[in-house]
Amino acid sequence: MSHLKKSWEDMSPWLVHFSDGKGKKTAYDKMMGILSSQRIEAKARYGFARKSKHCVPSACLSEIPLHQIGRLSAERESPYGIVFTKDFIQSVGGGPILYAYKDSPQHKAVLQLRDQAESDGSNPFWQIAPFIDAPGIYGKSKYLFDWEREWRVANNIDFKPADVAFLVIPEESHEAARSFFKDAETENLGPNYQCPYVDPLWDLDRLKSELPNYFQ
């Protein structure tokens, strides 16, 4: 159960997964695929040990407060996202990632643990490896994404419409989206998402106005 107070505006009881606007498929198409299948697929390996054959794929989310998700929307080049409660993501095995900053004592320790476990795929270390990242400067590349406040699930995330707290959709599409999902349910073509919809660019005042029951 979340212990956060609603007055703590710098923290969030929710986690958002944005569809990605990069690649051949549009962010909209990716979002609709997720909502239709009711699954966020764990397609890629993440974490400092992601190159190991023992590291499993994960699905990623962020705990950035709703009134700040515009920055993540811009980074993903997508205004489409799905918001869950932390309680739900914890129930499917998810959790926040540990940032063991490059060359720190923590980083050196987890590197040693990784090397010791490399010859044994059943080592319990591989259960936590996807949840450890090492931000820092690597040559000419910057790997600095700790601002995302990332959570991961080392598996697919299967969900039902009732598990979704909010949908992130541009405001001008809210009415059309509601009509689409309602028709899909009526015609037995897909699930209906009756949760609140939010625009990624709404500020805190607008969110409080639109969602008073969530910001008391």
C-alpha cells in the first residue's frame, strides 16, 4: 500500500509507461497495440549487466509525478502513455531500480557480484540484475537517466482495464478515444478503458481541477 500523502506534490503513487515515438510504428499505433493486447512486452534487456546472456528482458516505467510527465513525453517523442498504481506494479514483481553510479563503491561491488555469477544462470543475482543501473560518463557517451525515477518489471506486464489508473492522451483526442473504446466493447472487438484520461502537458492546477478525487 502506498504511504504517500496527497500533499507531497514532488512524489507520486503512480507509474507511467510511454509508448515510443521512434521507429517504423507510430507512438499511437504502439499504444493501441498495448491497450488491445492488455500487455506491455518486456522486449529489451536493461541494467548494468544487460549484455549478459543471463539478464532477462524488462518492461520500464517512471514515477515522475503526473504534472511533470511532459518532460518524459518529449524524451519519448510520444504523448501516449499508460499509468498504473505502484501497488499494482509491485504486485506483478516490479520495483524501483538501484543507481550504482559509475566507479562508486556500489558499482564496483555489483560488478564483482556479476562476474562471480556469470558462470551460473541460477544464481539469485540475476533476479536483481535488471534492477541495477550504473549512470555515468562512458567515454564520449553520457548515460544519465536517473531523472526518470525508473521502475522495472523483469517480465511482461499483463493487465486488465481495471488495473489502469489513467491513460495519457492529448486532450483534443479524449472524446474520440472514449467513443472508440466504448464502441470496441459494444461490438466485442476489444477492451474498454473507462479510467480518467490526462494530457501530458497539463500542469498541477489543471490536474487538480480535472481530477479532484485524486488530489485531495
